[in-house]
Amino acid sequence: MGKKILVTGASGFLGSYLVVALLQQGYQVRALVRNQKRPGWIDPAILDKAEWVLGDILDSISLEEAMEGVDAVIHSAAMVSFVPKDSQQLYQVNVEGTNNVVNAAIEKKIGRLIHISSVAALGRVAGGGWVDEKATWKEGPLHTHYARSKFQAELHAWRGYAEGLDTVIVNPSTILGYGNWEQSSCALFKQFYDGFRWYTGGLNGFVDVQDVARACVLLLEKASGGQRYIINGDTWTFQQLQYCIADGFGRKRPSMKASGLLLAIAWRIEAIRAFLTGARPLLTRESARVAISATRFDNRKLLNDFPEFTYTPLAQTIREACNRYEQNSNA
């Protein structure tokens, strides 16, 4: 051990847990962030053990400086949004940012790049179906701008591999756990803590944030270069997920099913509200499509290649996260 690892997006939801997982395994960690604010959901005493540096994946010079003396990079920095007006920024951060990371890693002769992608980059199957690591991207109406940006980002990661950068790509499903419940997938918890009454009929993959972090450290150490791994703990219906979160908070379960037609009306109403008020829409056309899609993501490759790895049961992840969110809300 003793190797120094750079984590981009270290103050983000997954990035913060990557910092913790690396420190626990004895690595030196250089955490790249855009501002001085630390993730409030992680023990400050743990975070203080990392070296925090200011920089931006859109700034090539700051990236090269951050990679000085580094043995490997875990590229976690990304933007997640399903809001139409964010599309240009999505491509800039996710695609151009990844291009910059790959170029800097090649320039600095970094030993390994772990690129955090998403199952969204593999595409969703119309009418439901299985997606594994061999999936081929096919353009279609089910793809969000976020999915397209992550797919295009992967092209830069693979290009880096072709140019000699030892690269492993990780494709997590929807990541759940304790973080900032005003942002990203953590907002699902606040939604049902506040008593949301609707559920949707889709199907999706979900995974504990700490499992993703552990998997990335494992792949950093043991995976062969040029490999892709789906990281997915459980496949649940959205209804099952929403019931479990409601139960975790002791709230009444959502009782009204949001059909495709109702969601189509709802996102249009949200678009009008957002336009008139300047607020961000709570539901968009893209997020509505995801909520009623039914895609299963195959997690067997990771488990077959590394039998020592196990996933946290999703019910346990939700129960523990609900307890911490509730404690924090009452503090």
C-alpha cells in the first residue's frame, strides 16, 4: 500500500465515500474539489487524513498539478441532471471533463484510471430486458442527456486505454445511502420523509454507495485493464423501493400509482411552474421516462471475478440511511 490516489469529485456523494474507503485500506488520498466545502455527511476526523486540493476537471492545468506524484486516479467527478436547460453543462462537465482527465493522466504517466461511469451509459432496453457489460449503445428515445453524456465520456476513457492508459470502467446503478438529501439520488429519501403520496411502476437497479466505493478499491487493486464492471446490488420495482423508504421513516406508504399518462401531464405542469417561478422542476420528461422503464442490470461479472465481494442487502442500506437522515433532521 502507501500509494497515492487522486479522487476527482471528492466532495460529492460517491466521491466522499471513495475517499473513506481508500483511507481505510491504507492509501494516501489526494482529494480534488472545486471549493473548500467538505461533505457534511462524513466524519471530519476521517476527511482530515486526506490531502484536499482545489481544482476543476475543466481546467487542464489544475488537473495536471493535482496528478503530480500520483500513482492512480479514480475519476468520480460528474454532473447528474434530467433538467433540459442543464444539457449543455452536462456534456461539458461529463464529456469534456473526462477528456481532460484522460489527457492529463496520459501526460503524467498515471498507473491506472478507474473511470466512474453509469449503467445509463449502457442504454436502456425498450419494453424491459437485461443489460450486461457486453451491451452495445443504440441511440433511442429512452436515453436521457445524462446517459448520452456518460456514454460519450466513456469513449474518451476507452480512447485513453487505446493510447496506453491502464483503464477500468465502473458502471454503478442508482446509488443509495446517507448523503445530502437535497441532491442526487439522496433526494428520494427526503421526498418520502416529507410524505410523498405517489409511486411509479418502473423497475431499476440500486446499490449501496459504500459497496460502490469498496468495489472501486477492489478493482483498483485487482482488475485487469480494459475491463468494464456493472455495480448493482438489487433490482427492485420503484414501488418496492418507495414502500421501503416510507417504512424506514415510519411514514404512510404511497397509495396512488402514477401512470404513464399521469406522469406525462405532471412533467408538463412542472415545466410550466418552473418557467413561471424560475425554480428547478421536480419532474421532467426524462425523469418521468426513467420512472416507468423496466431494465435489469446484470451484476454477475463482478461477483464471478471476485467471489470475496458481497453486496449489502438493499433493505439494510435503506434502513440505515433512513435512521441517519432522521437523526440529522432532528439534530
